[in-house]
Amino acid sequence: MRIALSLPAEDASPWMELFAAALPDAELQLHEPNAPVRGGVARADYAIAAHSSDTFFLEQPEPKAVFTVSAGVGHVLRMAHRPAVPIIRVEDAGMAPQMVRYALTAAMRFVQRLDTYRVQQSVGEWNQLPPRVPAAVTCGVMGLGVIGSAIARALVAEGFVVRGYAREPKSIDGVRCFAGDLATFLAGLDLVVTVLPSTKATARLLDRAALGLLADGAHVVNIGRGNVLVDDDLLALIDEGKLAGATLDVFNQEPLPPSHPFWSRASITITPHVAGLTVPGETVDQIAGKIRALERGEPVTGVVDLARGY
């Protein structure tokens, strides 16, 4: 069995070692992203598109399936010459606990008004505000897949009032779930956490009209994809006093340009796309397990629905 990986040479060694250990009978082939097409390269049974490359699928036009090493698949969908075979994404692989902690931290900062006090600090203001408890805060989670559902359950466990939003009906204990009724879901939320994927349906979903449905003084947390949020609309609503602030880990442009106005807002907390980092060992084990299942003729999960984009 042959497996081809699209990886920069400087990043390849740890991944190649992990795959060699997980699939000792496989022959591994490295393709450096956008390198000239090599003649006579053996055709691989499976392609792992860890990095985008416009030449990868010229070398490997007929794999049985294409794997990613992330939950996001946008880079694969944009790759030139992509074959019409299943694309299989990573499901969790160590990301869910990280993202749960991130979302809970943002929610607790909001409960304790730490973000408000940070703004006060920036202007030298001393103003003690009344305490509040999680039960007084209504949180919404947008995207109820493996990670979003885990976040919703964790918020319930901490005593928050929780709503969930998904494309299709979901059922989670303690969570009022909405399927497609965005306006009702958003209405009056004190804090919204989005873990939505990047698709045509989610692009610019959180615009001025949508964000305006949140409660006065609400907080926005984005740990899904940057293009779900309209930057200028968020800034305008913060500057107008409608929203209190935001915690943002993903952006329309990454790295976030130094000139972007987000950097200068004390009411916005910025992190560099670290809410859910790939854990290489768990990711490789998951991919290896799915390859072995496919070789046995068994179905696997994580197959991307191309019509939805995830």
C-alpha cells in the first residue's frame, strides 16, 4: 500500500515518522507543496493533503480517497485537479477538549466581567460592577457537531442557559436546539460561540442584522471559521455600545494584518488560531484506522459532503 503526503520538507519528518509507525506496511511518499511534477512517481492508494498544492493531484490523480489532517477541508476543496474521490476529514483528534476549555474560559470571563474590567483598565477607570452567575447568562453555540455539542454540554454543566444552532435537528440534554431558525436562536443571547465550518451558507452569516439580535452588551466568540463573521459590522456594533466585545481566534485573513482595527480594541481578545490545534499522534492514529477500515471494505465516518462543504 502506498500513501502520498503533501507536506513542506521542513515539517515532514515528525508526520512521516508517525505514519510509518501507525502503518508499518505502507510505503510513504512525500510531495512538497507546489513542487514541479515528478515523472515516474508511483501512484498512491491514499493521498493525505496536509498542505494545499496545485501540483499534488497531478502526481496523484487516482487515489482511493483523500485525507486531511484537520477538521477544516477548505484547502483541499480549493486544490487544482482534485480527483472525484471521497475526502475524509479529521474528527476531533484531541481538538474538542481544547476548544471546550477555550469556550468555557471566554464564557467565564464574561460572567466575571473580566473583559469589561480590561476595557476599564485601558482608560484608568475604577468601577465595581454587580456580580452575576452563569444561570443569569444565556449562551448560544452555533454548530452542533462533535466539538460544538461538547461545548454546549460543558456550558450546561457550568450552569449556563444554553441554546444550540445547527442545520438539522439535534437533541442535547439541557440545550434548547434550533434547526435553521437563526433569528429566534440569536434573539437575546448574552454570549454566542460559533464553531461553524466555512461554507457558502455560513459565509458572512454573522452580519450587522444577525449580531443586532443579540442582547445589549453581548459578547461574540468565534473559534470556527473567520469568514462567518463580518468584521466591520462587529466593530460598528461594539463602537456603538450594542455589543460589549468579542473573543476571536479565527479571522477572514490570517495572520491578522498588523493594521487591522481588531488589534487596537481593548474589548476584543485575539488569539492566533490556537483554540483547537491538531494533535499529530491522535490525528495519525485516526487516519490510519480509517485507511485500514477502507482496505477491509468497511465504511468510515468523516466523509465530506461536497454539497455542504464539510
